Amino acid sequence: LAEYYRDMGYSVALMADSTSRWAEAMREISGRLEEMPGEEGYPAYLASRLAEFYERAGRVITLGSEPREGSLTVVGAVSPPGGDFSEPVTQNTLRITKAFWGLDASLADRRHFPAINWLRSYSLYADKVKEWWSKEVSPEWAELRVKAMALLQKEAELQEIVQLVGPDALPERERITLEGARVIREDFLQQNAFHEVDSFCSPKKQFKMLKIMIHFYDKCLEAVTRGLPAKQIAELEVKDDIARLKYVEEDKIDDAIAEIEKKIEEQINELVTKLGGM
């Protein structure tokens, strides 16, 4: 059915939920047919069957009286027992696909949705779509993405120390790193599917939001270098304005970001003046 609409020139997304149950059914049938079992009882042809399914995805130029371009994107949900990513269905799927969203139960428990683990997930299409993002959104996108990922990775490393000795034992710069990563986690990666504005975010709005968040982090690092305490920097009121950006409508985002950029400068300078006079 999805290929039918693709051939009509549409861009189609197909959600397969769940390929794990399909593989289990295939294992059951294979066992009844007394076929040679593979790893964990799955048939030896499990990998080829999965490949046949996922390789039907892609972009095509259809034959016909009028040239049409359509695409089919397949999103397969894998449900490994007990979250064990080493089981055959997960491993064979990862070998075939080039993008992976790892759902994390701990994020769902914290009411962080979508509950996608940003450290475990990946996309091998990043370099291929880099040109599109540079042309259609901004040449700065790739650099911002790398900075944001590095910040989140650094936060994960620091969390191990925080759990042992607490955040107050960290140097000022690393406390700012935790704060910058928290802003990206809660105000950029977290999304409310039931909000009329936040349920959809265009690539250009995503870029503008991420850019001001990285700008805020850079300014906070500069402030720490000038001797300002991380605790007071983390209490700046402009953080609330950044948190509300996701709810700002598309046509008002530029004005909102310009106002936030102005507030960042004003509030940091005000803090410098206040502490300098003490």
C-alpha cells in the first residue's frame, strides 16, 4: 500500500510495529517446518528477510506518462526482551538500517518525551543531509549540531562525578557545562505533542532555537572566565524566556530571539556590575 502511494508521487512514511513480533512468528513457523535454527532459535534467513523489508525504502522516479518522484521511509520498531540490544533481531536491524532511535525507559519515567536517548541514538545520514541543511537552513547548522552533541556527551561524563560528590564540588566551568546541557535537554530535545505550537517545529525554528541556546552557554562561559560565580549565572531570569521559545509561533520567533539575546547581554552585565561593587 505504501509503495502504491509512493508510485503516485507522494512521500510516504511507514511505521512497522513491531518487527520483533514478526520475527518471533517467523521463528515459530520455522520451528514447525523443522528448519535449521540459527541464533536463539531464529531461522538462519532472518537477516535476509529483514534486509528485503527495509531495502524497499528509498526515493524513486516512477515510470509513466508523467515523471513523478516519490519516496518511502520505513520506521521499524524493535522490542528486544528486557531491553537487550544484543539479541538477533536488534543486531540484524542495526546492520541494515542507517539511523537508530534508542528509546529509554528512564527518560519516560522522568516524563521526558520523546524518550529518545541522545547518546545511544545515531544517524549515518548526517553527512549526506549536511548540504541540504546548509543550503535550506544555515551553513552553521552542522557546527551547532556538533557543539550540542559534545555538550551532552560532556554532561553524561560529569554526571558520574556529580552522583559521587555532588555538583558543588565541580569547577565553575563544568557547572556551567551542566547548566548548558540541561537547557538543551529540557528546552530543545523535550517536546509536547499535545501543544498546538510545540507539536511541530520547522528546521529553521530548530536552528534558531539551538543557536540562541549555544550562544547563552558561550556567554555564561565568558562570564565565569571573568570571575562570576556559576550559581548566580544559572539563576538568570533569561533562562525562563529560553524555555518558552518552543511555544513561540513561527512568525514571532525572530523577535523573541532578538529580545532574548538582548536580555542575555543586559543581565550578565548587570551581574558583573553588581558583584563588582561588592
